[in-house]
Amino acid sequence: MGAAIRDGNLFLTAFYIGLNGLLDRNSTVANNDFDLWEGSEAKARSGRGLPTGCLKTYYVYGLITVTMDLKELENGVNPDVHWYYQSKKLPLFHFAKQLVGRGQPITIVDVGAGSGFFAIELEKHYGPAIAKVYLVDIGYSAAEIAATNGQKIEKVLAIPPVIENGLVLLMDVLEHLPDDLAMLKSIKQACVGDNNHFFITVPAFRSLWSGHDVFLGHYRRYRIPMLHGVLEKANFRQIKNYYLYGSLFPLIWAVRRLNNLRKNEAASNMAPAHPVTNSVLLGLTSAEMKLTTANKLFGVTCVGEGRI
């Protein structure tokens, strides 16, 4: 912050601090330092040339799981109040509402769950309409797994071998994987019956690529055709795509271009926001979420939802 102020960028700095939370763990490798991964599936699957610090993909019980990074929360961000998390959960709630009203309780499978914020928020909100919550992450310790064994909200290392009447969440996960299609296929394979659904978020637009993406170990940022295409290849159905945070896109683009020109050290943009800034941004983005499913043009996050 001090360096930016000394450089005279007071305007961008002030908004940058407030907006950094929005720059989620979404991303795509597309700057000059790395190959364009989405155009090189063979190389991505081989694991060669991965960005420094990129998260590894693991295969557990024949199913892919990924440890979701918590780097964004290490800066003191509290998801329970931060505008980014509180607004981002709204379209998820809207989609889940369509499912829980059908009578039969659903099972939530949060892949790459990390803290499990979004799945836990769903359980708090819909209560009895949620039968079970699996938080899937290879980063969980034996003690964490033992403490939740058999509980309604259970931490596990692998995707359940059978998913039925489920809602599968991948909240900023696919961008961390060299082979996003393999992950989606593993989920498809586990799903039984015709009543499983998905809600996916990924970072949007290569033009927003920055040190934030490098720091978090992202492989790519998506646009709607790219995300839609990989979902179709995995035989996901009734796919609906749209963008989040279109109102903030121009400012975030400017901040990130400026940082790239300066060749700033790779770091996360996530940080606590001043209470006033937090309230303003929460109000702005929450209002946008009421119309965001119609946004097919641009945004900072790309969403995919539908039936598996």
C-alpha cells in the first residue's frame, strides 16, 4: 500500500484495498511467463512446466481430489463478514433453493472445500433440507477427519464413491488443476441417478491474469465458452453459464494491468476491507447478484451450474 501511495496512485490504491477480496482464487495461466495451458492438454496432463507453487493433484481411491489453498484467508479475511464471500454465496443460494424445494433432502459434496465456508453456509441456511455435507480436501489432518467422522458435516479425503441426490460444489477449484476435465469426469463417474447437480465458480478472463494468479498456483482463467466446453466434454447437462462482478471488472482490470506493468511480486489480492468499504462493496455486489445470471458479457468470476 505504501509503495502505491508513494507512486501517487491514491485512487487505485484505495479501491484496490477494498476490492482485493473480490479477486478470488480464480485464475488461468496466460501471461508471458507460462504457456497457455488451455491449449495444451497433453503438456498439462504430463505435469511439465507447472507454475511455481502450483497445487498438486492427487488420486485417492481412484478419484481425483485437490487440496484447496487457504492462502487468501491467511491475510486475516473473515468470510463471515467480508463482502466478497457474502456476495458470492448469493447465486449459490439461489441455485440451491431450486433443489431443496423438491421434497427430498440433498447431499452436498464440496470438492476442494478448504474451510468449507460455502457448504457450511448452505447447511446453516437450509438446515433439514440438507441431509449430509461432505467436505472433500486432501489437506485435512487425521485429527480433523476423526473429529467429524459420521457427523452431518464430515471432512473426508476423497470424493464419495457414490453421489446420489447431490449438489456438487467446486468453488474456485478447477483453475488449480492441470487437467480440469479429469476432475469433472471423476465426479460424473461417482454420480448415480438423474438427480445430481453442480455449482462451479472459476476465475474469468485472461486479461485479468496477474501475480495474484501466480501466487495462488492457477493454471488458467476461463471465459464462458471454455467452461461450457469442458463441462460438455464431461457429459454434464443443462449447463447454464454467467459472470459475477461485472460492475467491478473495469477497475480490477486497471489495477491488475498497473501491477503487471510494475512487475510487482506475486501476492494474493485478498485482504480485510475497511468496514465502510466493506459495506459499500457488499451493497453494490449484492444488488448485482440479483441480475447476474443474465450477465454473459464480462466479469471477474465465471459460473457454471446445472445437472450432472
